[in-house]
Amino acid sequence: MSLIQLLPVGDAEPSWLGTLAPALTAEFGVRCEILTAKLDPRFSLHPERQQYLSTEILARMQAYLAPNSYRLLGITPLDLYIPILTFVYGEAQLDGPCAIVSTYRLRQEFFGLPPDEDLLQLRLLKEAVHELGHTLGLTHCQNYECPMAASHTVELIDLKGTKLCAGCRAQSLGKFHQ
Ligand SMILES: [Zn+2]
Ligand SMILES: [Zn+2]
């Protein structure tokens, strides 16, 4: 049976995972459970950038894959990067089991604005669907309202919906039921 598991990476708020789980079940139609385990990501901190290398976290996440787990999504409050970019909102193994998303640059506080928990949760859901979409083999979508659209600013994230467009949905359908 297909299963999405959510793994806290660092001090992820339980409410983030608690809100994501039913929303991801609604989007992908599979069970979603929150792991009690937690991954300490300190090994992936690169002091020269004061950021966490997401590719290294994804590699470490393999050890948390359960036999019945189909996709494993890490949730972290930490600032992620890959060497060719100044930051990433998340990273996924294309057509692979693991993905991670960060709330660090999705928070209104990051821009000096008052906290908005509902907006943070909404942005997090869009980015979670985006990264899980990559694990299902989806690449970036030209439809700016589709969560699979590439976005490098929160303004672009805010234009996206939470539901895959018809084309992306058709491509990913059945992936969870192979
Ligand atoms: Zn992407
Ligand atoms: Zn799409």
C-alpha cells in the first residue's frame, strides 16, 4: 500500500506536519503519516554559508525509509541550499523516494513582516506538492498556477494553486499505485 511519510528535520513545528498530512492525502489520494523519528541535520551545515546542503540531507534520509514507505518528505525550518544556487525552497530526488522542503524563506518574518501562520502553511503545502511531484517524475510546468511551476520568489509561489494542473495530474496518476 502506498504511503507518504513526513519526517521532521531539525525543529519543525508539529503543526506544520499536522496540517500537511491530510492536505497531501487529499491531493495525492494516499495515506500520509508523520514519523515520530526526527533527523538532526547539523552534519549538513556548511559554516562558510551558514546554510544546510539539502542534497546531503536527502542522502541521509534514505535510512529513514520504511519498507511500506513510498515517498518520504522532510520538513525543516532551516535555510537550505545547493552549491549552484543561493538558496532552495526544497529539493527532491527526481523519480526517487526522498524530498525535503524548508519553511525558512516562506515565513513573512523573513521579509520583516508580521507572522502569518495560515499563509506559511499554504506556501508550505504548495512547495510540498512541488517536491513530491518531482519524486513522481514530474518536471517544471509552464502553467504558472500549477504547483509544479518553477518559483524562485514567494510572489511566484503565491500565484500558484495547491492542486496539480490536468497535465501534471495525468502524468503522475498511477504512480502511487504501481
Ligand atoms: Zn522544482
Ligand atoms: Zn502542471
